[in-house]
Amino acid sequence: AQSVTQLGSHVSVSEGALVLLRCNYSSSVPPYLFWYVQYPNQGLQLLLKYTSAATLVKGINGFEAEFKKSETSFHLTKPSAHMSDAAEYFCAVRVTSGNTPLVFGKGTRLSVIA
Amino acid sequence: EPEVTQTPSHQVTQMGQEVILRCVPISNHLYFYWYRQILGQKVEFLVSFYNNEISEKSEIFDDQFSVERPDGSNFTLKIRSTKLEDSAMYFCASSEDQGTNEKLFFGSGTQLSVL
């Protein structure tokens, strides 16, 4: 069965600093990988997804993630944090075959300090 | 942008009572989902629904749970006899497609508190 592990339940960065949110996956078959963001009092919103095309995936709001099969990782990065990036971020995996649901990680809360 | 709407935003109920959580998916979407998140834990899959039937369900989705699309627009989750451990944030989601083009749109959730 597939799973994801997000390292760090809470990450705090200064405004303008690099954002790095870590996600490692486990899957016996090629996965689809996703990052979702949840702003306060809102639903989860898709940031970006990897579906076996380019390994470096660019998403909304300046975020990107790189699929590294050798490291089973899909870390989310942004070169320069903005106050508006403060939110909960979820990594998720789904296998590419069959009608299987998304499996989410526990989430990482990002705080941005002025 | 179109959105998934969920009502109510908060629901408080007594243990043993029935609750119905309501969702209006995006109108041209075909795949519907319920997820939940217990405080401090992972977002967990409950059930997926396509073509008026359940296509996948998790171990959590036992006989106490049911889903329905009664009128072609609403998508409801019913818990027949709530337990304390059902307290969680419940998210509805919908998508137009699956596979490579899949993009789930989530509602803002219903916080269920079972007392």
C-alpha cells in the first residue's frame, strides 16, 4: 500500500527565506504525487502534481517540487517566502493503476515570520 | 473559480445520534469523495462515488456510514449512530476526471463534534 511521510509538523521561516517542506513516499508501483495547501477556514487546494512527465513540477504561487525516485522524495520548495504562504501543506500519493484514492500525509504547518 | 460547498461548517451532536453532512460538488464533476481529518492526524480517505455507486471505500467506512446523491446536485454523508471517535473535520471533494488529468477540488469542511 502507498503512503507518504511529511517530516516536521511545523516549519517556521522568515519572510524572503527559502521554503522547504519535505515529503517521502512509499509505493510499490509508479505513483502520482500531489501537494495541497489549506488556508485557514478553506478547503484543500491543489498546488501542483507529478504525473510521470517532467520530474520538476511547477505549481501555483511560485512553488515547485522535484520527484526523485532514487530518494523516494517529492519535496516542496519556494525560493522566497511570503507572509501569505502561511498555511497547512499536505503531500499526497496515488498509484497510477486502478481506481485508488489519494493517501495524504499528516500535513506541515508553515509559519512565515516578518 | 467554481467551488465545492459544504454545510454546515460546524455540527455538534450527541453520541448515538444520526448526522447528515451535506456537500454540493462542482456541477460538471463526475467523481465524488469524502475524507476526514481527526485533530492532529492525517487526512483519511473514507469513500469515493461514481456513476451513482460507491467505487471505493476504506476500513473506516463501516455500516454506520452511507453516502447518497439524492438529487443530482447534493452529495451527502450520513453517520447513523455517531461515536465519540467520529469527531473530526469532514471534507468533501469532487473531480471531473481521474488519472493524469485528475484534479480534486475540496470543500472547506464540516467540523463534527460528538459529545
